Amino acid sequence: MGVPEQLAERMSMAEQHEYLRARFSRRNLMRGGAVTIGAVTGGAFVPGAVAQAAVPTQRTAPATETVDGSLVAPFGRHLAYGSDASTEMTVSWQVPVAVNKPFIRIGAHPWDLSRKIEAEVRSLYTPAGVGASGDHTQYYIHAKLTHLRPGKTYYYGVGHQGFDPAEPHLLGTLGTFTTAPRHKKPFTFTAFGDQGVSYHGLANDSLILGQNPSFHLHAGDIAYADPAGQGKSADTGFDSRVWDQFLAQTESVAKSVPWMVSYGNHDMEAWYSPNGYGGEEARFTLPDNGPDKANLPGVYSFVHGNTAIISLDPNDVSYEIPANLGISGGTQTKWFEAQLKKFRASKDIDFIVVFFHHCAYCTSTAHASEGGVRQEWVPLFEKYTVDLVINGHNHQYERTDVIKGNQVTKKLPIGETAYPETEGVVYVTAGAAGRSLYAFTAPDSYEGHEHEVDSVASFINTKDGKVNETVAWSRVRYLNYSFLRVDVEPAPRGHYAKLKVSGIAETGDRIDHFTVARKAK
């Protein structure tokens, strides 16, 4: 991405950003000016409903000229919950060139889209020399909808001057979304990490859509525009246009299912901002309830029914890939504990699910386990009896026994039940969403093909480097493409509510299943 390798090795993400800006800013300023994107507020379509921009951003970009809007169709639609998943939704999309007056239409029926709300454009400029993109400007558009009705399905269409989705010949471009319910009711969600753009990624998307999930969790390493993933901008393979391919691939699911992302090592892109996430802030609008002044836009939480979901950013605590190590100054971990404490005290929440990229417990020969996560967060998982931890980073499926204090407290064979209130935490690595697969030191062991072993040789990344360890907690291992399905089953107070967790292969076969049970409040 333009920083000499010998320098990048010694630089933080912020230092690489400063270097790149100094190198390319003169050229950029000659080509165009600083474009400040402000908030745009639209009108109501249910009592009090509004659409508004996310936090305004400032970017250096070349001057742009719009074209005839009738010749341009939006693509790459993707949804995200707001901080209140029952009343807030952001609809995001992309256009290949600049357009005038982008908007969203929304209503309760496909024939009633009279409510027209302005949207916000975030342009993202990548100059020639920053990777392989050449001079390239991307246009991402966002409409944040608030004051929606809980548990309700809405129809929407996105457009701009010259392209109106309410026109009869464009009704096929409409999409739908459903807000989260206020009360406890059964639902399903899906999860994986490390997708990128590939046939396997597309195949997994097709299977996920068939699960009819209420939302999807993407545990980091999203598009792989930065293929090296070391947080070093010397990588000349960086290509921002890969994001266009990824969002087009994902649209089949994400246009109707909130696609909730966390950020991994391949998602740090030094050119756009000191924290490496300026590109992601242009492409996604996530809940804005994370820690203040932590510089971590991928840290947030939301609640769906009886389940709280927390997204963390392990780049902040990673010893293996330290480009953003310590960026939050400890505020992320403090915020995380406050969230856990709040959700455990809530009478409406039974389950807490945490997802993030780097693995707490994994035996892959590639990355294995992250010592920073074990040091900073595993004690909190155990203190607040987190029900399920979902990771990516390692490109395979692996599931642990029940763990507490770095020891197996209960073996959890396929089909069995864990009780986190008294036993410990179960960890799942679901990083086989589409990228090339890694390897295990032990044989595969999955549903219908169990191969139990007493121990597995592995390692953990620490501040002093890799430390070998021999572990007894590796229960299920599957080295092929797959994702996670979780069925949430509420229960009356005092009875056991359940998370029924399944590993699903790209073939559609089930490779693992287990249950997490907790007495409902």
C-alpha cells in the first residue's frame, strides 16, 4: 500500500497512515479538494420515524461529476441494526459513479412506497500507488431509519435522481427487512468469519439465506481487499475494488438480513484513517453504542429478543498482529465488562453471545490461539458466564469442550448440553466461510466421523512470541467450508431457555450440534 517494508515492520497503523498521507496528499490535493459529508435528515413514514446520516466524515477526494442517473443502478445493498434493533435499521448500498440526490423509499407494502427519504453519500478515494487499485473512487450510500415498529416487516427501494424504485419497471429491485421483536420469541441467527470473494463464499451465502436467519454475524476478515492481513501497508496487493465484488456477492443475503460485522486483521487499511478503519466506516453503519473515544467502530452491542450480542475488536489486544495493539487504552475492555454486567442484570435477557475475530481457543496450525484475548477477555467471559463465543481468523471449524480457568470442566460430545451458569464457556471457531483452508495437527472429528483424541499439540501467541501448548479441549474439528447456525428457544421463567448450535457444511450436512441451556428469567 505504499510504505516500504522495512519501515512498515516498525510502524503502528497510525504511523503508516501518517506516512501515506504525507506521501500522497500533495497529488490528491492537486486533483481535488477535501469533501466534508454532513448529516442528512429525511421525513417520517410512521409516527416519529426519521432517516439520518451517521457521524459526518471528512475525506480527501478528487472532484467528481455525476452522470445520467437513469443509466446507473444501485448494487451491494446491506442492512445493519442500530443500537436498538427493534426500532432502528440502516440500509446501505453502492453506486459505481456519482449520482444526484440518493434516497430510500419505504413502506409496509410493495405498492405503498410513497415515503421518500434522503440518504447520505460517503465517497472513498484511493489514489494510484496505494496498492493495486489505481485512482479509484467508491460511493457508499446510507439511510439510517429510526422510530420503526418492533417485529415488523418493511419494504424498501433505493434510488437516486433518474432511478426511482417505485416505478413499475423497477419494482423487482425492492427489498425487505424485519425489525427485532421487543418480547421473547424463537429465532435463528447465523455466523462465520473470513469470507472474502469466492465460489465457496457464494455457496455459503446461498445456504445461509435458506436458514431464514433474523441476522448474520461476520466475525472479521470481511472482503480481503488487503490480502496480507499483517496490518502493514507495504502490501502491494491491496485493492479497494475487492470491496465492490464482496458487497455484490453478499447482497443476496444482506439486502434482507442484517449483516453485522466485526473487524479482523485483514480489515485494517492504513490509507483511510489512523486506526485503519476509515474505509469500513464509509462502507458500514454499525450501532454507535461502543466505548467513547476508543477509535474502534466495530465495537458495539445489540439485543434481539432474549439474546444480547456483543462485537469486540481483538486487534486492540492482539500480540500476534500488533498494528493496533493497545489502541483503545483499555477502554474497550472496561466497556465490555460494563455491557456484560448490564445484560446479566437485565430481566429481559437470558443469553449473551460474544463474537470477534482472533480465537481464544483454537488448534489451527496457522494462527491457533491469541494470548491477548485469553489475558484480557476470557476472565470476563467466565465471570459473567457468557453463553457462546464465536471467532474466525483460523480457516476451519473447531469447537471446544466446556472451559473454565483454561481447563476442561466438562467434556461436551456432539449432541450434549452445556450449562454456563455452573460449568464454563464453549468456544466455536467458524472461520471457513470462503477463504483457503488451513490445517490441524490432529485428525478431523465431526458428526458421523468422530475421531476422539486425548490431546492436541498447538500454540498460543503471547507478548513473548509463540508458546507451544498441549490441549485437551479440542472436541470437534472439520477442515472444510462451513458456517454456524444458532436456534434460540426462549422458555417460561424458571425453565431452561436454549441455544441450539449447529455447524453446517457447505454441502448442507450437519457437522456438529450442541445445546447451551440457562434458566430463563
